Amino acid sequence: SQHLNNTMVRHASNYRHLGRDHEHRWAMFRNMVTSLIYHERIMTTVAKAKELRSIADRVIGYGKCDSDHNKVLANAILREKAAVVKLFEIIGPRYKDRNGGYTRVMKLMKQRRGDSAEMAFIEFVDRDGELRKARPPVKSIESIVKEEM
């Protein structure tokens, strides 16, 4: 029942493999998210940037709540202790009022010289020196009700 015209149906293919096995891909994303924490903007390919978004947003979510458990989870992803410190002291509090959407992928007009891969910046929103200003976070219903009272 899984065969369609003598071809196998690919199940659970809901992310980009990027020509790497699981261990290599996970090590690459750990390195990239650590660099993103340090520099707050990195240049990479469009496919890698789009996959990095979900990992970076997950790590920022850990940084918003300063608990021991979240520090353990962040330590499992980030490569260096200084990146964990920056996450919990600077970046996490910056996004305490924002529910998701902490990163932005901006495609570049130029392509990589060697293989003509599409390049992009991935950066944090609401920071100094960002390429484009972010929209303000949407107010929650609770904050609107508090303002009216």
C-alpha cells in the first residue's frame, strides 16, 4: 500500500536533510545557533537559515524563563557557556513580551560564488543594527482588558 508506481512514499520528510546525515546536521545547527547568539546576525544559505529558525526560536524560548531546567536544555544545544550566559541575561529578557518570531530570514540578491547557492541573513528582530525594523508584538487580550479597566 506504500508503493505508488514502483516508488516508495517518503514519510516523515518534513525537514530539509541538506545532504548530511543526522549527526552532522545537528552538529552544524548547534554551531550555527551558538554563532547566532554571539553575533546576532549570520550569513548562510537560505535552506540552512530556514531550518535554523525553529532551533533558534526554541533556544530563545528557553532563555525567556530563567529556570535551572531551561539552562540544562540550553546547555544541551549551545556549544559554549558564554553563549548560555548571553542567552539568559541579554537575549531572553529582550523578548519577554514577544510570543515567537524572534528571528528573521532575509534573502540576499547575490549568490555564493562557488556553487551559486542562494544566500540569506538570519538575524534577531528588535535589536540594535538590524537590517529592517520589526513589527511590534501583538497585544494579548489580557493586556487589552487590563488597559480598559
